[in-house]
Amino acid sequence: DVKVTQSSRYLVKRTGEKVFLECVQDMDHENMFWYRQDPGLGLRLIYFSYDVKMKEKGDIPEGYSVSREKKERFSLILESASTNQTSMYLCASSPFADNEQFFGPGTRLTVL
Amino acid sequence: SQKIEQNSEALNIQEGKTATLTCNYTNYSPAYLQWYRQDPGRGPVFLLLIRENEKEKRKERLKVTFDTTLKQSLFHITASQPADSATYLCALAYSSASKIIFGSGTRLSIRP
């Protein structure tokens, strides 16, 4: 079974802190994604990557950056956390562009 | 920009009945459409994918239809069970892009 793991289930940070969210997949997938999920807004794509060291902006990249140094790992970085970044963050991977996505369990981030 | 609309209200269904969830999209038709299930506090899980040249897809008690004229997909769960209670997400994508656009989901409750 494909497994996508995220570094934390719950995280509490203060405004202005630098936050790292880590995602690891074990199935050698090319594509990896970061979403945030908010009530009534659904899943919104922040960034995605289709190869090592490659990244593409999604719909809401402002305030975020990403890093993909190894194929299995995709990191989301909040350079200076703000309260409006309080959300559920979901990582996903897929083998091909038009294929199902496998999601991690999510990280619920609270910024105080 | 492309928009997806799912049943805005929660759906409550008697056990044993067929649940039907709606996904409408605007603008041009996607290359394919996916349905996911999401339980509280967890990441979405892929259920079915249907391509634009397919009218219908089935998997056990699940059935998905895709009507490019109506710009709509319907998701059916026959012989519904309380264990089917969850939020169901519709997602669409285009063959030239890697990213998928998600709807905000429909919460389904099956009462015994």
C-alpha cells in the first residue's frame, strides 16, 4: 500500500515563526502536492512538484515556499507564519498527472 | 476560472436507500473527474475516476456518471450503510495540467 506520512498531526506556532511541514511518500511517485483545507472552501492547491528540484505554484502560493531535494520528500515552508495560515494542511502524491492522488493524514496547524 | 459546485447542504439518507451526490462544473469540460471520500480528521481517499469519453463507471456499490452536455457528474451509493457516512469530494483535471481542482465536498449521513 502507498503510504504518505506527514511530520505532525497537530502543530501550534506563534505569529512570525518559521514553520516546516514535512511530507514523505514511499512509492516512488513523481508528483507531490501541498493543499490547505478550510471549511466551506474545500481543498486549495498551494504548490506541486513533478520532479526533484522542480516546483510549480498552485492557486494560493503567497506566504509559502516548498522544497523537494529528494524524490520521496516534499516540504512546505511558512517563512513567517500568520494567523490566517491556521488551517489543515494535506500532502498528496501520485505516479502520473492523470492518476489518483494518495493523501497523508494531514497536519492541523494553529498560528497564535 | 473553472469552478466546481457540489451539493451545498448535507445529505441525510435512510439506510438501504440510494444516495446521489451532484458535482457541477463551469466552463470547459475536464479530461477526467475523480471522486474521493474523506472522514473527519483524515486525508481524502480515492474512490473512482471517470474520463470524458466515458458515460458511466461502477465499483461495487458505487456508480459515477459524467455528462459533458450538462457539465455534471453524479455519484451514487446504492444500498447505503451507516459506514458510508463521510464527506465526498469531487475533483477534476485537464490533460495538459498536473493539478486537480477540488470541490468543497458534500457531507453524507446515513441513518439506521
